[in-house]
Amino acid sequence: MSYQAKPGHQHRDFESRTKAGVSTRSLLFGLSVLLNVVCFVFILRRSHDLTDAFSHGIFFGDSWYTGLDKTPSTSTVDDAPAERSPIERCPTPSPQPASPPTPINPWASLEVSEISQIEDWLFEDARGLNLTRSTESVSSDNAIFLIEAYYPPKDETLAYLEEPASSPPERFARVVIHHGGWTAPVIKDYLVGPLPITSRTTIRPLVEIYHREDIPFNARGLSQLNELPEFLAKAVAPIASAMEELFGGSIRGQNNDTLVAGMSGPFSFDGQFRRLWMTWRRNTAGSFILPVNFYQYIDVSGTDPSQWKILKTMYHGQVFPTIDSFLEAFHNGTLIRHEDQADPNLDFTWTQRKRIGIDRDLDNLSGPRSVSFSGLRFRVDRERQYVSWMGWGMYLGFDRDMGLNFWDIRFRGERIIYQLAPQEAIAQYAGNDPMQATTAWLDRHFGMGSMVRNMIPHYDCPQEAIYLPATTYSVLGNVHVEKAICIFEQDTGKPLTRHYGYEEGEFGAIKSYVLTIRSTTTVGNYDYLVRHDSSYMQGGYWNPKQDGYGARIQETSMGNLHDHVINYKVDFDIAGRANSLLRTTTQQEVISHPWLDDDWGQEVIQQKITKEYITNEDDALLKHPLNFQGNYALVNQDVKNAWGYPRGYVIHPGYSPIHNTVVGSKRLLNNANWARYNLAVSRRKETEPSSSTMWNLHLPGNPTVDFHNFFDGENITQQDLVAWINLGMHHLPQAEDSPMTKTNIATSSFVLTPLNYFDYDISMELRNAVLLHNPERQGDAYSFDDYGVKQDLTCLPEPPSPFEYLDARIAGPDGNLGDSERIADLRRASEMFLRVRVGT
């Protein structure tokens, strides 16, 4: 039996159900609104401000904050739930304002507007320089290569620092012009000022800081980005097909070319020529360690690219004096080929930084990071580029050649160092091929400051780091890097002092923190104090004849033996400008004491300290004592501490304290003489501002600055002294250098510490410390003093900013940052001669 409802009954049933549904939804909506209001009021009552009320954790859960506000519950089933105390938000990680000693940074870089004003002035007909804009110039033009601040004389600067209300030193600019349009092309360095440009402004040759009158044009820096690629395109066109057949790679001047060129340096011995060995590499990530064992010796002397030529070609040890002779051997079968290089299935992905291998346990979790629960403890004046921390204060400078430098470093207002600045960095290679055997780079030539790029947030620097910008002049324009410098404080993870003792006042520890100021280039990172991080090596092509010059790191790639040495200038002012060089050594002595008994005999073998002052500049070219038995220090003999010792600072060797291994090579003959020593000390002179110049790379036989000329027998007792300190590494390559060298071995440092500068250990003043007191009863907990600084603070840190990385920008004459249309050119300039594509 079935039942079928009538149409009228169906309609009335639908109506009643609809009314009930509307009523139910209205009730649920009202309850939802009421509950939201209650929750919102509860949130506002718990929050300190609306930022907390609308925090990321409210809407996306506690996992964003990794459970910091979760406290373990100790309640049982019968207990009332324990109420959790709200966790306050941490202070915003921004530095408090600093108070520089003077309202003006005397070493500040030129503003873009100042540079534009100088450029316009130089282009005026009244100057008679007949200039062409760098971006439109060729080698045979007169073009500006560099405009930057010229650091003021020390006497004038100290007078201003001592009387900040007085007028600061007048500002001057250093201008470098490539005079390719002259009958006898030459490079000229000029001093322009005073600034800003007025009727008082003049221009004169800057010659007093160099050791030769002329700067040969063949020693010039790279200013025309297209001339060399265009030359290569024409020069290799006759052999392009042969290269493609030999290496399975294209070299047609197209974006998809799979071969690129790289150059060795130096290009000249004394400036009379400009010739170099060129290597060919695979055009992929890590091309520097993918050579194909094909080399050409090229002549790029003078200003006319039509006269440049290939002088010699070498393929796997087979040398050909001309392109025609190479092609003849290629076609007639006398060329001994290496067919495996043309295999289309060759895998070059091993040079990439992409993650490989199996997962490691718990590596899927992000690692620990530092949080300043009480706020940042250093101060920054961004406009004046000034930083202070724990009684220390310093100005920052920045230049094209070497980047970040420091000035007027004081502790509690007393100057210890006037200038701390990198000077030069060499890399001298060895190998059994034309590239490695002839390479001795001096990186200042390429402009380590101009190669600075934005830090990678969370990787180059911790998440709390504070960033400062830098702007350098280039032939493309003014390159602005917003995150060129980072500053952060970190817990070292070990105490500064620590002692376990039984007597009252013996047992305790002091926290150890360091402030790091870091800048990074395409060469490496530079910390104060100091870390050098390597990257890709300049690798060679492996074959058994290379044994002894490095290590095989892949099938046909090797890492070549080389030295890195980096030179720093430290202009000490220890308790004043009059300082002396103190050498302290320990030596073994044999001595007899009549009061010793006969059980052991009266003879004792022990150490004894010897102290002596080095008084002549010629005796101050130094190496660390054997077995590091002793040290060198700069002290002020006329100013002593409470115990009668001259106040001073010791120069300690840090990690990997080396000097250059090879002495006498023609390619590093006199242009890096500073690298022969661990350190050297000379009298400070305005005419000796640096141990090197950008042109020294290409002038080893007759450099513009010969460091040995600084040492001319002068007395260095109680004089204004400069220490030239080296750090670096002997790089003996290994398989683990593939694809990149690690910072655990590519690290070097020196350390400066007080020597009787104070009367006691001033770290005892620090309040981040603990002093433990013995318990009254054995087994009880120790009581302690923490001097009011709690170490168990907690707060809710701000969410880190999302990861973002931006390129450097090029600022126009008006100071506005332009579009990224020249970023490709910026990359080409930064790679210089290391990765040269053929064509335009």
C-alpha cells in the first residue's frame, strides 16, 4: 500500500519548513554576533593595544610564534584550569639614536647631488677637459672614471673633533679621468675643491700620494663594457665552428651561448702593454670552475680596438701561434682532440647551489635565532653613519676601492684608533696552464666597494640586524645599495670570564656579547673584527700534469693552489698621537739558584720575558715570532697606567695569520710588497694614505704605490704611527670545495686588545653577569647576584618580515633611484673580466 501526498499538502509543508529555517538561521546569526563581541572585548582587555588585538597570531594561530605563549598546565581533573599570564610583546628591534661627537661626519661619502654638481662643473668648457659621458664613451675618449670624497688631513680633522663648534675641514673630491683622447693617452688623478662648487673651487693633479709621475693608460680600469665583448665576437668568429665541435658549446654572441671567456691578471708589467691570457669556460652557474682547457693570449693595448689581436692559442697543451695554424691542425687531423668534451649529455649541475642529497634529521625545522628581549643595545645615527655600543663609538666611511671603513674609534670618549680600513686583497694562483700560472689578482682594481650588494636578509645577517645604505660612483651612474651594511649584537655562547671557586667572591661568570658591523661584496664578507668568506674558486682543468698544483674536485675540474692575503691599515692613537712600537718575546733561559736544594739540583730551565722598542722604520717590517712566543704592540711611553706601564694595544694574530708564500714572481714583483709580512709599522704621512691603488694590479714592475718606499729609515719612537696588518689563508683545495669554499676554512682575523691601557679588567664593570654565593647548608641552592639584569626574560617577538631581495639601484643626477634597465649592465660591470660574453 502506498501513500502519495496531494499537491496542496506539499506546498504548505514547504512553507512551514522554510519559516522554521529562517528563524533558526536568524537565531544562530545573533548568537554568533554576540559571541564575537564577547571575544573581541576579551581580546581588547588582554591586549596592550590594537596591534596586539589584530596580531598575526590571533588570525593564523600560535604556530607563527612557535608556541612562545604556551605554558605547560599543571592542573588535574579536579583542579580549576591554571590561568596563563599574558606574554608582552617584545620591544621593536630598532636602535636608539646615537650622539656623534660632532654634527658632521668628516669622512662621509659625497651625496649624489654633490657628484652631479662636480660632473657638470668638469664638463664646462672652462675646464678644457673635452669630456664624453662615460655611458657613451669609447676608449679613445676622455671620460670620468671615478668621483668620490677625498679624506681630509688628520690635523684639520682632529682640530674639528676636539672643537665641534668650529668649522669642519673643507671637503674635496678625488676625480679620476681616463684621457684616452690625448695624443699620448694617460690616466690622471685630480683633486677638486673646496666643495660645494663655488668660484673658489679649483682642480689640480693629485700626484703627491704616488711613486711615479704618470699612470699608464694600459693600467686603466674597465669603463667601456662593450668593447671587449665586441672584439671577442670578431676575433673568435673564424674558430667559432671549431669550438662548437670541440666543446659541444655555442659562442655566437647570443643569450643562449654556452661558452664564456675569463681573463687572467695582471695585464701589464709596467704599463707599456696590455696583454692577458684568456680562458674559455662553460656558461652556467659556477663557470669559474668549469674551464675547457682552451686558452688564448690576447693584446688589448691602446685605445683602438681594431688593433687588438689574438697572439697565441692553446688547446690541451698544444700551442698555435696563429688562428690559421690552429684551424689547419683542426682540419687536417693533427690536432689531438678530446672527444668527451663534446658529449651533449655532460652534467654541469654540480656547480649549482641547489640542495642535493638525503634529508638530515630535524633539518626541516628552522634553526635558533637571537631575540633582544629588552630591545637593541646599540645606537645608530643613520644620517651621520655613526654607531655606538657599550662605551664604544665610531664613524663609518665607504669608498669605491675597498668599501666599509671606520674612523675615530673611541672608548668612553678617548680615541684609540683614528682609522681602520681595508687596503688591498691579493689572490695569487699556481697551476700547469696559462691561466693559473699567470694569475695574481689585486682586488682593489675592480672596486670592492662598488661591488657591494644588498645583504640577503636572515642569511647574511640575523633577523634583528639594522641595515645602512651605501652609494658609490660608477661609469654607469651612482650605484645605491640600501642594505650595504648590517649591524647586530650577538651572544657568543660562551662566557667572557668564568670561574668556579669555593671562597666568597670567586664563583661567577660574565656574559660575552659582540657587536658585528658587516658588509659583503662579490668577493666576500668583511666583519669587524673580521671574517673573509670565500665563494667559487678560480678553477683549472684537471689532468695528471696538474698534480701538485691543487686537487681534483670533479671529473675534469680542479681547485688550484692559491694564497689570499688582505691588508688593513690601523692608524693608532693610543692616549694621544705619539706612540712607539714595542716588541715582547719570551725565550728559554738556564739559570742556577744557590738557594735551591740538592734534590733537584740548582739549575732551572724556564722562560723569561724580553721587551724592546723598535726605533727605526726599516726594522718594522715584521713577522710573528716563532711559535707565537711574544707579540707586537703600539704603546705611549709617556702615558702610563696606575702601575707604571705604558698604555697600549697589542696586535694579536687571529685565525690563520699568514703572509704571501711566493716572493719574486714578476706578476707580483713590487705592487704588493706589504703581503710579504704579517704586519709592518710606519710613520703616518698624508702622502702615504694607502698601501696600494687601483692601478697596482697592472703595474707590478713599476707600481703607482710601492709599499717599501714607506720605509726610509725614519725614527718611530713616540711618533704618529700606522700599523699595516695582514690576514688571509693558504688555500690548499680539496673535494669539499666543490662547488664552493666554506667559511669554516675561508676565515681569517686579527685581534686588537688593550695592553696595560687600563688599570684592571674593565669587563668586571658589566652588569650582564652573575656572582654565586655558597649555600648555608650543603645541598641547598646557591644564592646569587645578577645585578638587576634578568636572563630569564621572555616576550613575544615581532613576526619577521617576509623574505624579499632587491637589486642595487642606479641613482640619477637628481638623486632619484631609476628603473632597473641598467641592472644587466651593473652585473656585467661587477663580473668584469671574470665572465665575458662575446658580442654586445
